[in-house]
Amino acid sequence: KFLKVCEMIAETSKPNRVMTIMYALGWTQHSQGSQMIRTGAIVQLLLGNIGLPGGGMNALRGHSNIQGLTDLGLLSTSLTGYMSLPRESEQDLETYYKPRALKPLRT
């Protein structure tokens, strides 16, 4: 099984293939967790998967209050700060902000 996983990972070193390594508390809380994450990053660098769409090392967290889920770039429907993506009609920043701006509770 180990060799099969190694073959699958090695196949991502092609121009038309890419992979990401996603890790969670199992790695970060382990006694050698930082070494495992560093090793994964080195493997990704050697395979050429860093800096490509869909490639890299990505930390997964249980909920957004730990690290900020949108900061990880894993939610395709949200921008940093939990803002929604602009609609087609929102072609400039002012038009984008207008429906999302905080409104006073009392006037």
C-alpha cells in the first residue's frame, strides 16, 4: 500500500497533474508534527506542486474561529473577511460595498 501511495504522489510531478497535502490536528498535535508538515512541504517543492492552482500544503481546521477558514482559500464562495463574491452587476468597488456595508441599527 505504501508503494502505491508513493506512485500516486510521484505521478503529480507532471505538467498536467498537481496535488495538495491537507493536514489537520493529527499532524499538528503529534510530537513530531512540525517535522511531518515540513517534510510534506519539501515533497511538494520537489514535485513542483507549490504555487500551482490546486497544489501546496493546506492546514484544515475544525471551525473558522481557529484560523479563519476564508483565509485558507478553501471556500470558493467567500473572500477574506467572509465577504461574498461580487455579482456580475457589481463591476466596481463602490457598487460591491453598497449592499454589504454595515447599516446603523438606529437613525
